[in-house]
Amino acid sequence: MKGMDFGNSPVRQGKVVPASKHEKSKNTSVAESSDSKAEKINDIEDRIDFLREDLKGGSTGKASVMGVGKQITKLEAELKKLRAK
């Protein structure tokens, strides 16, 4: 039947920004799409803080400034969308 939704709708179900190479190398945990809105917001805020620390030199490894900057931008955009809901 048209209009029936069994959880497979194209409507956004709660996208999570995947970890970048830099975050994967540091074993950064990422929220699941099934997590609550508050957990996703907290996760994104933490990830942004960690990435900013890495840019300031708090990381033991060398971070690609452009890559980390792009990841921060993606995370901030997703955070803005989550807070607007």
C-alpha cells in the first residue's frame, strides 16, 4: 500500500557523520544512528573538541590540517541540524 512506512522511508533516520581517517587512527568512538538525540549531540561536541585539540598540537600524531578542518565543518553542520530539530 502506498504511504505505508515500515522504517524504510527515505526520510532521514538520524545520520551520523562517519569518523575520518584521523579519528579512526585515534580509535575515536562514533555514536550509532539508533542513539538518542542527546547522545548524538554529546558525541559530536566531544569529537569537535578532540579535533580542535589535535589542531592546536595536543595530538601525538601529525594531523592533516585540511582534513581535520573539513571534518570539523561536517560535524558542526550536523550538530546544527540536530539542535534545530
